[in-house]
Amino acid sequence: MDVNLFDFHLPEEQIAQVPLLDRTSSKLMVVNRKTGALRHETFHDIVSYFNAGDTLVINDTKVLPARLFGVKEETGGKIELLLLKQTSEDVWETLAKPAKRVKPGTKLSFGDGLLQAECLEALEDGGRILKFSYTGIFYEVLDQLGTMPLPPYIHEQLEDQDRYQTVYARERGSAAAPTAGLHFTPELLKALTDKGVHLAPLTLHVGLGTFRPVSVDDVDSHKMHSEYYELPESSAQILRETRKNGGRIIAVGTTSTRTLETVIRDHGDFVEASGWTDIFIYPGQEIKGIDGLITNFHLPKSTLIMLVSALSTREHILHAYEEAVAQGYRFFSFGDAMFLTREELNR
């Protein structure tokens, strides 16, 4: 399958640079995943599309202030780091910039020595394995020195760092936010639970590989980066009961979807599970774990738009994207939302 089949034109001015003041005031496009029929709503209207007994699956990962600015101890040359994932105690896979300055044995310093690191291994595409040393608690040092790793297409400064976190973020470990969840507020979640909707948290620590455009011409040749996930038994039980009772499972974001599909494919049912997943979902594959999806509008030729297309069709999704461009929707991390549902849009 040619990756160019998932390309689309997006005017640069429709790439959202800052979050809206009210998380729930973003636009919401509701799309019937079978027919492609769509309607335009506001995100706070999404409550009306849920029924008692449905389950909303949320990814409770928390974004680390994972961007660090430091120097090489030997020369004083400036280095920028992005923490991607922890591989063992105090050892992290990172992206270094400029990577050519960071070779095995290179020692780095951040915050006048408050945090130090030594390069253990050079990887492809600027990746580096670093071992950190510090006094105290690593995450407290990181909170002091690090900044939020906003995507490169966002050029504005984020005044409130919490706006790049979901309101239900709990488990530290992501290099990027599960952005579909940024639309929810505690009040909106309460409105859903008051209606009889169950919440099923899981964790998938988002890596940057998820968001990168596919660099090969053939989709089948693309290799996903692995990401750590956990589905607790409490959530697995809710999901099993939802299916048993005829309720719908609605995933918030592609990260929640990928976690559920990993568990279903590996175990055949919703069970307590954890590990690393490099699952790549694209059209031609059946999605078994969810009935609906809440997601943002994604980068052209990305694995994310391919996953969304797998839940519907490529033609329906590209038509929806064309409509979103025509209607002035805001795109990507701080942009507007789409709700893919199996129900007819007759309300």
C-alpha cells in the first residue's frame, strides 16, 4: 500500500499553535465509520452520543518535561536532549541534537552539574543511550530542569505547562501527550459518569515514533517504535463486562486503541497485561477492541491517520479531512476532534 494514499493538503494556518482557553470548546466532527456521514458539533456535545453502559477508555500517561538543554563537559558545546524512554535504572534512550557531538564516552552536564550524563551507545537517527547521575530523585531534578517536548510544528510558547497534560494524567513516562484526551475536563468526565458511562484507564507511554510521518514508500515496510503499556485487571474487567452487557467501548486516542488491540491480539480477550508494543494498524486489518474512537486530526502520511482509516475507510477519512479543512478546523495536538462511531447520525 502506497503511503501517498494517506496524503492531504493542509493550509499551515490551520495548524493549532495554542490550546483553547476552554478544553471542551473545540470543534467536534462526528463521523459514521461505516457510511462516512458526518455532522459538526462542539466537543462538550459529545456527552449526548454516549449511552449508559458504554465505557470510555482513557490513557493516563503523564508527559515528562523531557526536553533538556545542557553542554558537553569537555568543550562547553551546547546540546539539546529529548528523553524517549527509560530502559533500566538511570539509563534512557534519548534523541540528541546535534547528535554528531555526542559519541560513546561523551559526558554532558545540565543545570550547572545538577544533572549529568554519559553516552553509552549511539543509535540511528540521532538516538543515544545515556546513563544519568544526580543527587536526590530523578523526576524532581527533571521537573526543575526540563521543559515540555512540544511537537516541532508548534512554534508558540506554552504559557501553562499543564495544558499539554490530560486532566487524568497519572503515570509519568511519555515523550508526547495523548492529545485526544486534552479535550476532557473533570466536569465533562463527571457528566459522562453521571449518565452511567464507565471509565477504564490504561497506560501507554507515548514515544515520538508514533507521530512521525512514514519514511518508506510502502506502508507494509514501515517499522513502529516500541512503547510500554499496562492494562490493569480493574479496567480489563470493566471492558469484559461492557462487551457482555452489549455496551460500546469508546477509546480516547490512538494510543488507547493500540493498547487494547495489542492485548486482544496477544490474549484473545481483555485481560491484565503489560509489556512493549510495536503494533502498527492500517487499512486491511480488523480492529476488534473498540466500537468507537475519539481522536484529533493527524499529520499527513502518519501511522495515526492510517489507524483511523482502519476503523473506517481511507476514502471516508480523507473526505472528513477535506471537510475539516473547508470548515476551518484546527489540526494536530492542540486542534479539534473527531468522533468515529458506528451509530447512525439521526439525532
